[in-house]
Amino acid sequence: MVDLHFLANPARFRRFSQRVLPSLSFATVLAFCVGLYFALVQSPPDYQQGETVRIMFVHVPSAWLSMAGYGLLAVLGAALLVWRHPLAALMARAAAPVGACFALVCLLTGSLWGRPMWGTYWVWDARLTSMLLLFFLYLGHIALSRAYDDPDRGDRAAAILALIGAINLPIIKFSVDWWNTLHQPASVARLGGPSIHPAILLPLLWMAGSFLLLFILLVLVRTETEIDRRRLENTDQIADQNA
Amino acid sequence: MAPALLDVTDLACRRGGRQVFDRLSFVLGAGELLALTGRNGSGKTTLLRALALLVRPDAGTIRWHGAEIRAEPETWRGRLAWLGHLEGLKGDLSVRENLLVAERLRGAPPAEDRLDGALTAFDLAGLAARPVRILSAGQRRRVALARVVLSQAPLWLLDEPLNALDVPAQAAFRSALQNHLAAGGLAIAATHADLGLPAARALELGVAPSSTSPPGGGEGHETHEP
Amino acid sequence: MTGFIALVARDLRLVWRRPGDVAVVLAFFVVATVLFPLGIGPESNLLARIAAGVLWCAALFASLLSLDRLFAADYEDGTLDLLLLAPWPLELAALAKCLAHWIVTGLPLAVLAPFLGIAFGLDRPSLWALAATLFVGTPTLSLIGGLAAALTLGARRSGALLALLALPLCVPTLIFGAGAIETLAAGESFTTHLAILGALALVALATTPWAMAAALRQAGE
């Protein structure tokens, strides 16, 4: 007999994602093709930094998505704790490594981008350091969710951590900003409007959109895997009891 | 039969992907004792923990005087005395200190004479000042039972209360339990051994599945002993 | 209220019976601090410059040391179940445990650190600033650490995992705590930093008890 309680929502989700995945994949590839054309060919090189400014088209969207990813973990955590939604736990497990990878990409591209400017691969400036701490928060979430033999316990502990982490992120950012003001100020999402030249802004937003599609794609695929894995574990357990 | 104070209906619990018990129902009135029997792993401890609101059941209701206990969990906890597998004692504190702390943690520091009464009931007066860590397993169990008696809680939830107890201690426990029931209290005890109280009702958990019933399911079968 | 005070009193009495547990943590603090001049060199200007950061970091690590036993001891002897069954809010019980932890760990560290600060060549005002910032900042460390301890109760590798969870969350306290002393050395007042440390403590007080209680209930299931 199959584990009906568990399958209620995840099965519906799986059907949904199976339908959506092909068109989503196509859209992602298409978006990247167009975006990369804009970013690498069409947009002008920076008068100061030359061609290396193009790393920004990977670095900045990665930063945005890693932060959005943690927000997602917090929302999923709340869904799990308040409504006991089984899908929330699985999606959080799926999304955390994706967000962590975006944070890592942001750090690596930031380091590569900075090398020509700073002469070194790492500088303790506010935004990179904040991103590093966000990366550690991701690692904590990933480690905690997998630290228990009972996966439900790990999922719920990680959910609590995600909520506390989300509350702390602005505080961490504020304190690291205070600690160091070397990095250029955030030039896109400012109240007076973006101060980036429109020629760079449009490709940047397009690339951000492409990365967002990639993020969604990866999370959907990984969530399917987590559903399958959990289903497999449950089946193993039932089989063991029948033996 | 006494009017039902505790009314459990269709209680169900899943643990680690397994249905531990399902559609479990019973009622218990003042002065009644319910003995939970069944094999290891049949869900006796889980049921006790579910009644204590330590474990969240997946379905069913638990009512006290007709009111759902989950509406006022703090009040419910005040009505319970709990004896688990572990004694719940601090090794570095003396017997007396442990009992005092246990009562203070329930928000109700006991009068000295009640404390002495509980110690005497389980023959602990001589050990009162000793640190718990030097006591034997049986002696620690007696201290835990003294804690239960001291709490004056209407509902006792006991997990294997006779564990490690020698014959005199078992007699002391039986006598304390009888006093509690006579005063209108209720008790639910998970046990392998015979509690030795003929008036007990028994609830057997974890019935062996037949070839047609779902695997891992446990249902309660209630029997009344004459 | 009776329960809250009883719990704090119980934990303090338990530490009193085994004072070695506290002594070990303070000894670690001293040893860890002493390693820095040994590793970096005893040049006095340099030491005075890094003193605030070194002492704050060492205090942070020392606080973490005793944290994984905070709830684990109660979990292992069954007293955690009794706390879960107490007829008053679990959030207050968690707070009581953290308060007891701060009294036996954070408070002694705040008292001890200035003496080590002398060895690093800090001047008198800086020593007072060090004590003040640790006094205001260590409660936050106890609260965040308590949360990490509750989240990792019964997990594999709970000690290292606890540190991984707690340290990033403690960064704001570290930055403002150590930064206060540097600001003072630069000739400005550090009252803003102290106020921010206080605000951080209030935020921790507002958020962590709820989270600790939720985590402890998970452990009880």
C-alpha cells in the first residue's frame, strides 16, 4: 500500500512541474542566448575597466538571486512550520544548494572581477564580506537539514534557522556595511533611480531575468528529485516493516 | 461507571513514515486506571506522549470534561504528572532538592510535610540528602515516583512504572496508585508487567496485522477485566 | 515566575556543584588569547591594535564551548521532558537556561577580559570599554548560542554544527563590540556602539526564545 498521506500535494506538484519543465528549459536557454549577446557583444566596455566589466553581468544577478534564494528558504520555512506543508520541506532542501551555488558564483566572479582593479583576489569590502556570511548561512542550513537521521526533524530545524537567518540578514548587512565602506555603493536599486548607464542596465536586467529562469528551473528539477528520494525512503521503510 | 473525564476519539499517530496507531478511542473516568499493553514498538510510549501533547497526533481529539485539551495546552500540562523511561532527575542534586525543584518548576512549591510524606511513602527518608547520582536504578525510580505522587496532578501518565522496582517498592507504588485513584484521580500506565490492580482496564496496542489489513497499522483493542 | 527563577537557580546550583566546568571555559579563554601574541609576535603597538578583536573573538569561542551541553544534559536525563511539560511557557524556560549560561560564562568573561587586556597594552579607558561592551554583548551570544544548541539537539556532529550556525549570526555583535574599542582608541565616544549592542541584545531577546522553544518541541517529538 502506498504512502497516501505523503503523496497528497507532492504528486500534484510533480505533474505540474513535468508539464512546465520543457517550455521552461527552452525559455531559459533562449533568454541566455539573447542575454549573453547583449552582455558580451552589444553593451559597451567600461571606460575605466575595459572588457572585464562584463563579469558584472554574472556577478550582480548571482548576488540578487542568492539573496532572493534565502528569502525563499525563509518563506518555505514559514510554510512548513505554520501549515506543515510537506512540499515546503522538500523544496527548501532543493533550493538551498542552488542558492548557495549562486552565492559562491557571486564570490568567485567578484574575486575575478576585482583582481584587475584591486591587484588581489580578495579584499575585505562590505558587499563581498556580506555575501561570504550569506554563504555561511546557506552552509548552515544545508548542514542542519541533513544532520538528523529523521529527515522531518532536519527539515523543521532548518526552517527555524531560515526564519532567524532572514531576520538577521539585514542586521548583518548593516553591521558589515558599517565595518567597511570600500565597495562602490549599490547603484541599481536606489530610490532616485538607477545610476547605471541604460546601455548596461538593460542587458543586466535581461541577464538577471535569465538567471532567475535558471534558478526556477534548477529548483523545480531538484524538488522532483527530493520528492522521489523521500518516496523511495518511505517505500524502503514500509518494506522493512513487512519483512 | 464513573462519568468520563478523559475522552479520546480516533487518535492517530505517524512516526518516521510509519502509522503507529490509528482510530484509537477510549474513555476514562475519575478513579479509573488504564493499562496499556502491547509489544515493544507498538506505540505505548507514543500514545502517552501524544496524551501529554509532547507529540502532535495526526488525527483525533482528546477531550477533558468535554473540552479539547489542545485549546489550552498550558492548563492541560498542569493537570499531568509524567513518568517516562528516563527519571528526569539531576544527578548532582540531592533527592530532596530534586523533588523541590520538580515542584517549583510546576509553579507550586510544596509544603514540607507533603514532601516528607512522599519521601516516607517510598522509603526515601534516609536517602533524602544524598545526591541522586549515587543511587541505584531502583532507588532513582522511587524518587521519580515520589515526584509523581508529590505533584497531586489529577492524571498520571506512567511509562513502565514497575521498571527496576523491588517487591517492597512495587507494593509502595501500588498503594500510592490506589490512594490516587480513590481520591478521584486517573492514571494511564504502559506496562509489560501485571500492575497487580484487578480493577484496571486494559488497552492493547499494535495488533498483529492479518493478510488483508494494511501493514504497520495499529489499532486499539479495549478489554475490561472483571 | 516561580518556575523561571527555580530553573535559573537550579542551573546555577548545578554549576556550583561542579565549578570545574566553568573554570575550564575561562581557562580556554586565557589560553586562546595568549596564543595570538605567540603566533603574531609581541610587538606592543601591534598587540594594542589587535587587542579588541582578539579578546572579543576569544570570548566568542569560549562562550560557544559550553553551549552544546546547554540542552543536551537535560535531554539525556529526561528533565527536558519535564520542562516541555511545565505549565508555563517554554519560551521562558529557554530564556532561563540562557540567562543561567550567561551568568556563568558571559559575565565572568566580561570581568576577566580587561585583565588580559592589560597584557595587550590597552589603556585604562579601553579596558573599561572592553568590559562594558562584553557585558552588554555577551547576553546576545548566549541567546544566539542557545538557539543554535536547541536546533542541533540530538544531531550528528552537534558541536561543530553549533559553531557553524551560531558564528555568522554573532558577527554583528562582534563587529560593534570590537569596533567600540577601536573607536575609543581613535578618540571618539563609543556610546553609539554600546547602544547598538543593546539593540542587538533586544532583537535577540525578541526573536530567539520563540525559535528555541520551537526547536525544543521538535526534540521532544
